Amino acid sequence: MEQNTNETKAPQAQPAAAAPKKRSKGFLIVLILLVLGGGWFAYSKYTHAQHHEETDDAQIEANISPVIPRVPGYVKAVLVKDNQVVKKGDTLLILDDRDLVLKVQQAEAALATSQSNLGAAQATTNASKATIAAQMQALVLLMHK
């Protein structure tokens, strides 16, 4: 089967310049939305990280020295700054002493009341001793008659 080579082929018309392909507007809109969404996500994670500290194992490494107060109370003033080197005996903070002053005043009032009650009890005891002594003398006089 031979083909006839004498047949004339119609020349194909080639365009003079190749026209650029048109991009879909939908693709461009989706790309812009993805870039904006990614930027917003990155910005929100960055601002969150600036204000929150997170660890995988919920532990951080630090030199911590416990401070154990001798008396409870509210802090009135802090005299040291973060990471400041302090020495033994340095004043770290000042406690609000209003509660302690009130407790001292209550204790002094209770002491005064107790001393007053003690004085009254001693007076009653002395009066009872005097009454007993008088009754003993009266009994002795009655027995000698």
C-alpha cells in the first residue's frame, strides 16, 4: 500500500507570533488568598509567641532559690529586680504590717483583759480568805466559851 505522494498537502498556516497563554483569574485570586492567609497565620503565631512561653515538657531550666518567709503577709514593696545578685541578710521585700499591728493590738487588749480578770480574781480570793479567817476566829471563840 503505497500512498500517493503526488497529492498536494494543504500548507498549514502558522501564526506569526505565538500568543501568550491566558492565566485563569480564579487561579490568581486563590494564590493571593493563600498568600494573605499564610501571612495572617504567621503574624498571629509570632504575636502569640511574644507573649506566651510554651515548652513541650512543661519545664524550663532556671536557677530557682526558694524564699520561705517567717511570717505571712501581703507584700508592700519589692526592693530587688529580676536576676539581681543578692547577699545573705539583704532585704528583698517589705511586708504590709497592718495585719500584724492589728494582731498585736488585739493581743495587748486580751492581755489587759486577762490582767483585769486576774486582779478581780485575786481580790475575790483575798476577800474569801478574810471571810474564812473571820469565821475561824468566831468558831474558836465559840469553842472556848
